[in-house]
Amino acid sequence: MLSKKELAIAGFYDSIYHFYGLANSFLTFGLDRWWRTAASKTARSSAPAALNALDACCGTGDFSLALKKAYGPGLKLTGADLSAAMLSAAKKNNPGMKFIQAEAKALPFPACSFDLLTIAFAARNLNIDRERMLAALREFRRVLKPGGLFLCLETTRPENPAVWLMMRIYVKTLIGLLNLLSPKSRSSYDFLKNTILVFYDADEFSALLEEAGFTGAAYKRLFPGAAAVHTARA
């Protein structure tokens, strides 16, 4: 059963889906597009024979689109998200692709359904607490075939303390500006700010993947160190 906070998160994204992509580009100087491209290429090189993939917490379908470009028509791709509004945008961005409304900790798929499971800029939204984060990761592993690839693209804490300081100042300043431009969405953007700044660092998240039962957890930082591509095997 969803907690009140999880329902609130879905409501947050229902309220900002119209300008979610614009906000992401605004926050990252457009680097989010390059990060998605890099992560989709990592998926393609790490799981070149994947035939069935799930893009979990797919939002407006931006990473689904990057995966389709990386793999071509040979990949059967399904998108899942809790927010109906985000899914409506995803369907427009990815005509013909299958989308389903679903909660990350209770995916409506049999065990061992997918060769590849991805999640981009959404793992931090599942981090209500450690146990809920682990529950979602274990559910992701359940629906992956043995040896299947899990790939997560997420913001991370830069190793360089100066870069981390600048990132914190930048995120807080930009979120403040977005709140001025759209005061009705203040709670949504404050939530976004907090998820970015308190999420696990790359080493911590790799350890969490191992705790959830994945093997071979690894990551690669993306310029300028504020995002990372995590991979692991079911």
C-alpha cells in the first residue's frame, strides 16, 4: 500500500508534468540530455542482446526515447510510472510504445520478465526511507531475468568538495527561481531540491544494490561529477 508521502509524490509530478522536461534542462544547463544519451549507450553496450526492457518510473518518457534511439526497433520497450499525467506526456513523446501505470514496489509483471530494466532521475524519488528504497530495488531484481541488466541514471554527490558546494548552491538558487516563476508548484520543486541533495552518493548506492541482491554493482560518473550511471546484474 502506498504511504501518504508516496501519494503526495505522485501528486507533485501530476502538477508539474507540463514543464518537467524544461525544468530538468534548466537545472542541468541541458546536460540531462547528454547524460541520457550516455546512459542509453551504456545500456546498449552492456546488454546488446536485450529484447525486452522496462523503463521504470519513466516519467515523460525522455529516457525511453533515448533507449529506442540506442537500440533501434529490435528492443521491445515498456514504460511504467505511478503518475497518470506523466504517462500521458510519455505516450505523446513515444507513440506506439506500451505504457502502464504502476507503483515501483509492486510491478504488475511476472518474475524474470525483462532482459533490461532502467530508471533515470527517479530512484531518488523512491528514497522515502532506506527500506522502501530496498523494496523497490528488490522488485526491480524480481522482474529481471537471471543475469539481466539493471541500469540507473541518477544525480550523485560529486567527489570534489568544491564542485559539491557549487552544486548545492546552484540547485538551491535555481529551485528558488523556479518557485518565484511558479509559486503554486513550490512544494513540488522543494521536494525535487531535497531529493537531489540528500540522495546516496555513488558508492553508497552501489552498496545498496548489492544489499538488494544484485551482483557486480558498478558506476561511472558523468561530467561534471553530478550524475552517475549505475549498473548491476540480477
